[in-house]
Amino acid sequence: MKKLLLLNLFVISIISLPAQLPQTDFKAYDQLIPGSTLKTKMIPISAGSFIIGSGNKEKGHQPDESPQHKLKISAFWMSAYEVTRDEFDVFYKDETLSQNSSVDAITRPSPQYIDFSGGMGKEGGYPVNSLSQYGALMYCRWLYNKTGIFYRLPTEAEWEYACRAGSTTSYFFGDDEKELGDYAWYQQNSKGKFQKTGLKKPNAWGLYDMLGNVAEWTLDHYDQNAFQKMKDDDADPVMPANPSRFPKVVKGGGYDDDALHLRSATRIKSEPSWNRRDPQIPKSKWWLTDAPSVGFRIIRPLKQPTAQEAEEFFKLYLTE
């Protein structure tokens, strides 16, 4: 227990490290996916503060979205689009990696035992889907090993800060859900499937599909009382790592969700039922049979950890 506590404190210290680059270098860039010609566009998200959660008068408000707090968030880059199947497949098909090793730093994903896209789309810009938080973090670890740049999932607070982009309304564009179709693929307009990334309008920071299309993993373990444990002016909060696979916090809602599940404040918790039809024993750590609308995007903290710190981070979050 003492070791876990120390590692959790270490993770928080990585997340809240001060900037190491001059502001003039803090700009958008394209990260080449090693072994391919694909590029991930990274958008700078400036440091600042915001109000997390929702008030009880917001339509769709849930108890776990309060009390609201004003939080401080350090600067980072976030991928403009959800990670695509094309990008993930470079990792998935990397023949230089091992298969099904629990100790290898850059283990290859296990084979897909069914078509998790469900015929909705794979190559050509569709988001990777039916992926566990473990799989998303392993992609981040692979990208770090290939590029030397530390990438990870956003914390819940970072995700909501980036999504809101300065807004305080139910959605980053306002409170009128009738406008949602301009910005998101969801239950009303998706025709029951996810779409290629970047087809709808972005938010004010240039981030596409933050709402809808596929919901997105965050780093946080889900705690229904998380906001009760926060204080005003907390900096870069994160719910400590937990070895339990479920529940984790998912944000943004997916193509099969209604409008209220796409609010900026909505907190979705992952559940074992998301993999209930997996016939394997033990069930896959990588893939989810019953969560076709779940994917992810990545961030790069402005301050990069040392190699040792990065490895400790991945060991902590990839231990099951």
C-alpha cells in the first residue's frame, strides 16, 4: 500500500510538472507515426483554470458531477482527432514487437478474435474502437518508445478543460442541444455507426469529435465522490491509479449516445459488461466485445518526464 501511494504521488508530480519549453515553441505540430507516412496533429492547449462539473440546474446533471470546483491545469498538447484505426494498426502490425508478453515494455496487441468495427469502417480515417484503457495506454507506451516523446491519456480534468475550451455551458458551443448535429455524431444523426474523424466542426481550440463519434478513455479511475475530494484551486488533479480494470472514467459520449451523455461534464464509468461476450479465458486485456463506441485520443505534457519517470508511470498504470 505504501509503494502504491508513493507511485500515485509520483504520477501527480509528472502531470503537474512546470513547462520546459519557451512559449514560442508551444505551437501545433504533426507527430509522424513511426513506420508509416501517417501523422497525428497535436494542438497546444494553454495553461489556465476552469470550472469542472455541472450545476444542479443543468439539464441532465448527475450527482457525480458536483460539487463544482475551479481547477488549475498545466499546458499540454492534445491530438486534434481521435486516434484512428490506421494509426493504431501501425502498432498492431509492428512485427518487431513481442506477442502477449506481460513484461515486455512494448508488447504487441493480441489478435482480434472478431471484427470489432462491426462493418462501420476501418481504414481511411475511422477511429479505432472497442479498445480497452490498457490498449490505449500501450499505444502511448509504444509511441513513446518509438519517438522518445512521452505521450499518455488525458486526465479527466485535462479532458474536460480541453473540451470546454473556455466555455461554461452544457456543450462547448452552448446549451442548445439542437446545435449538436453541427459538432458531433450521436444517436440522432449517426445512423448507428461511427464516422470518419474530423467531419464535424471543432471546438474553439481546434479539437474535433470531442463530443460523440467514439467516447474517449481518460487516465482516471472512476470515483463517484471524486469531486467531493477536490478543492478549489487544486492543480492538475487525478484520481490515483488503481489496479482494478473497472471502473475508469470515459468522456465525450459516442455515436450511440443521446445528447445528454455528450455534455462536457458527463462522466461515464466503464463496466465489466463492456466485455461480457468475450469467449476467452481470461478475457482480453486489449479488446472489448460490447463497447464499440469507445476509443481514445492522446496528449503530450509540455514538461517531459525523465526516462525512468516515464517507465515508472507505465508500470503503474499497466499493472493488472
